Amino acid sequence: MEMTKQMMVFSGSVNPGLADEIATELNINLSNVKLEKFANGEIYARYLESIRGKEIFLVQSVCAGNGFDVNDALMELLIMIDAAKRASARHISAVVPHYGYARQDRKAAPREPITAKLVADLLTAAGADNIIALDLHQDAIQGFLNIPVNHMTAMPIFVDYFKNKGWNSEELCVVSPDVGRAKAAKKFSSMLDCDIAIMHKDRPKHNQAEITALIGDVTDKICILNDDMIDTAGSLCAAAATLQARGARAVYACATHGIFSGPAYDRIENSCIEECIVTNAVPVPLERQTGKIKVLSVAPLFARTMDAVFADGSVAGIFA
């Protein structure tokens, strides 16, 4: 009997808008899955059509959104993977636009956990055969998984956005908000053919940052702060204020994951940042997509990646 592969895409509860955009890019419809909560908060999942022998792609950001918190999002993804495995899916790809718990990727102090590794173990134990992720907090997280990881980046999307502004490369400067982001900032600046500056920051406590040094000349430059995520926006706004004090003409910010916890929106709105550009890897409420917050879609990127994985094609070729 001749066997043919069939792709099926399912959405978790956190970011159904992105999943629907991805399906549209793939010219298919989202498949049906029933997702509910029991009275005590436990999560229930059941696929409403046969997935036996199918290539399954589960789209779920591990973050807060659509009434879910980050822990519910992770648990729902694990339950969906387990249900797909027990329903005899041929291959299960977890499409994780935002990989939660990634900031704890090493022991920075005694007696701390490494939650990025824990999440990797949970995804593998649940039955995922492949992970498609976007701008992990550290590239080394790929090594925490013993299954294939397709690690995508939104950097070309940001590069295209800023190139369309029509600025000269001589007036631009990409700024790394900390030393750990310097390598990515260098790549970003090379793609824009502009200067680079690097900041050094200390964290006296969680979600609090102090900018202690700036390496590079930002005088009369249009500065682009680039990071992988924005949480409470404290360090981002502190970095922007430092750049303005050092003579920057204008400050823009971009990050793949706009988590925007607590006072983040107000901080950005009241800061000297001209625009804060993020992607829809993490859902941003429509009422917040005004003023300084701009949201770019990563659906075409994920659709091309998923199509390549399904067809056993080259994912690296997407960035060639």
C-alpha cells in the first residue's frame, strides 16, 4: 500500500491568531482539537479527527495570553503532545514561538534550577519528535534537547522593517543592551551595514537593571536597541535613557518576544523610545498595538519552516 504524508496543524489556547495566520500561509485549515479545563483547573485535550499516521504540528507559545498563564500554556502543550502520541500520530512537531522558562539556562548562583533544561526534558518525555523555536534566549538551549531543533530568527524581519525607513547606514547604530547580546547585535549591525555599541548592565534583583557602561559612540545616531525579549521593560527604558543622555538623536527598540509584564506598557509609552517593534510570537492585545508598540508577523517564517520540515527540505535555505 502506498503511504502518503499529510500535514495537520493544531493551535493551543495561547496564540490562536498566529496559528491561524500560519495555516493561511500554508493554504490549509487549522485542524480541530477540543481544549477545556476541569472545574479544578486541570487541562483536557482531545483531537476531534483522526491523526493516525499524520504529521502533526502543534503551535503553542509558552507564555501568558488569552486568559492563560505561562504554566497553563506549558502544561497544555505537554498534554496535547501526549494526546497526539497516544493517538498514533506519525511525527509530532512542537512549534514553540516563545520558549518559556528560557532565562534560567544555567546556575548563576548556588541552589538554583536550570528550567530551560527542565522544559526540554518535559517536551521530550511528553513525546515531541521535533521542536521549531524562535530566537531562544541562548543558542545553547538547543543542546538541552536530544531531538531535532529548528532554531529560527526574526532578525531578517526587523532588518527589512528598518531598511524600509529609508535611513542611511551611516546614521544608524545597533545597540546591545548587555554583553550577552553582543554577538546578535553584531550580526544585526552587519545586516544593516552600520555601527554597533554595547552596554553593560547589572541586575541587583529580578526584573531590575542598572546600566553601568556604554562602549561605542552614539552621538547624533539613530540607535536601535535589539534584544530577544521585553518583560517589564525596566532595563530597556533605562538603556534608552542612557543613550539619549549620551547624545543619541533617536532611540528605537526591537525584540522578538514582547512579554510586556506589569508596568511595561506604561514605561515604554512614557520613555524616550520612538517605536518599540515586536513580533506576534507572543500575543499582544489589539488595544495595546497603538502608539509606540508595533507588531510584525512571524507567520510566513513559521509556515516556510514547517513546510520544509514536512517535505524533508532544508530549513537553513530559508535564510540563504
